[in-house]
Amino acid sequence: MENDKRQMEKDFQSFFTVNFPKVKNFARKLLKSDEDAEDVAQDVFCKLWQQPELWQHPNDKLDGYIFVTTRNIILNMFKHQRIEQEYQVSFIENAILCEIIEDDQALKDIYYKELLMILRLALTKMPERRRMIFEASRFQGLSNKDIAEKLGVSIRTVEHQIYLALIDLKKILLFLVFFSSFLSSIMILVVFKV
């Protein structure tokens, strides 16, 4: 039994030595990062170790399986990164809104007017149809169905244009967050002469 285990480890080591560089290079091409490619390749071989029936008796389909597994791990990484980024953006947006709500009334009015001005400016920069659809939805309170009928487009088009408008506005809000934190840092440096 012990000899079988040693032989299995030896066989896997040979399989690993031959295939690891190919997997890592493939991952590097997709990720543009040596470290991430190394991690992905290690994940692939950890999965393969748990499936000895695949690598102990290799066939023509094994390379395809390895590269599909590598691609799937990379896609899962990208999905996870996107979810993290969306969470960070959402957290920042909520923090700003909470800050605006918690401050005194005069400050609330100033923030509100500034945000409204930025919103209007952002809307003027949008393509006209997107702007019209967004304003009809958010300012006039029309349903997506009513907007679609009014403009002679599909409901899906209305939904997509509202989605794109919200993405544009989120980008502007994110820029404002970073810009305001940058200004705050400069003010601290100036005030305290750090």
C-alpha cells in the first residue's frame, strides 16, 4: 500500500513537471501577472491531484480538460474581483449618503445643491435618448412600459438605457469621492504643515 502511494506521488510529480509550465504560461497570457498565473496553475494541479484517474492514464482529452479548468478558475477570479469592486463602490456611495444625511441642515442643503448641479451636468453629457429615458423614469415617475410606448422602443431598451445612465452617474460619484478625499488630504497637509 505504501509503495502504491509513493508510486502515485512519483507519477504525479512527473505529470506536474511536464504540464505545470504549460498551464502557468496559459494563465499568464490571460492574467498578465506571473504571481496570479502561479496561483492559478497551483489550483489546477490541486484539483488534478484529487482526480488521479485523469492523470494516471492520460489521453488526448486531458490537455483540453486542463486548459478548460484553468480558464474556469480565471473566470471565477474575475467574477470575484468584479463583486469586490461593486461592493467597494456601493460602500463608498452609502458612506457619502450617510455623511450627507448625518450633517447639520445647512451642510445638507449645500451638498444637496452641489449633487443636484453635478447630476444635471452629467445628464447634459449623456446621449439624448438616454437622458430623456432617465429623466422620464426618475424625474417624471413614468414606468418603463410607459416610457417605451411614448418613445416607440422596447421595454428592454428602456431598462438598458436606465442601467447605462446609472453606470455613468456612479462613475461620476466615484470620481467625486476620490477627488474630495484628495482635497481633504491636501487640506490636512496645508493646515498641519506635515
